[in-house]
Amino acid sequence: MTRYRLLIFDRDGTLTYENRRYHRDLSGLSPYPFTGPVFKELYAAGCQLAVVTNQSGIARGYWRLEEVRAVHDRFCKEWSVTPRFYICPHLPDDGCRCRKPQPGLIQQALSDSGIEPGASLMVGDSLSDYGAARAAGVAFALVLTGRGRFTRDQLPAPSAMVLDTVADLREHYF
């Protein structure tokens, strides 16, 4: 595997447990136990880290942007690493360029990092993650957590790199 300089992650199902209860209570959102250690190792290896996430619950009035940012701050403290977070607060039918599968969030991460698409990898569990990566010109790795097992059968050929979890990135970097 190429050693990518920018690793871009989906949040729900990729870094955190896919738990629908959090839609009303963000305190129920928790990361997988391996996320923090993997992030620390990747960061120590010189990788830039970003998280791109669709959060239509903001537009639906379930929570405010500040509450989502507070959850991300909690994750950063738990992980001892601070990736850049990019949030789409829009509804699916709003027609924005930031909601995955549109490439806007990934393009912003690329711009902020100064790293070219060819040196970047998107890691996610859904077809919208795959579509956003392709639209932004970055490589894609499917994780089998979250919706990944279902998504694997829907990916067009040739299939993307497949990882059981983000912890499998260790095999490619260490």
C-alpha cells in the first residue's frame, strides 16, 4: 500500500460505533477503542489526519453545531490527537457541495493540508464515502465496521482496499 500523507476518515461507523440513539443525545456517541491508539501512531508516523462527516441532525434541529464540535473536542482529548474535522450540517436534499458523496469536505481537507489527492486516502464505510473519494480524486479504503459489510457488495469493480477496521492501517504503516 502507498504510504499516504493525508488520511481522511468518515466518522460514524468508521471511527465511532454506529448508534442511532445519538441522534437525540450526542453523549451516546463513542469511538471504537482502537481509534485513539491508531490515530496516535499514524500522527507520530507523520500522517496528517482529517475527519469528514455528514451531520444533517444540525439542520433537523436535533443539536447545534457547537454541540457536535464539543463531541469532537472530547474525542481529541481521549485520543491525545487533534485531527481536523469537517462537518456538513445540511439535509440530503439541500444540494450543497459539502455533503458526501459530493467532494466538498475532502477538497477542503486537501486544500488546508496542502497535500495532493494522489498522496491522500479516504477511509469510510459507505457508498457516499466512496463516491466522495472518487469525486475528489483520492484513493479509498472500505472498513467493514459500521455499514462496511453491506457496502462491500455494492462497490463497483475493481473494489477498493478493504480493512476490517481502521486498526488494520497499522499493517501498512508500521
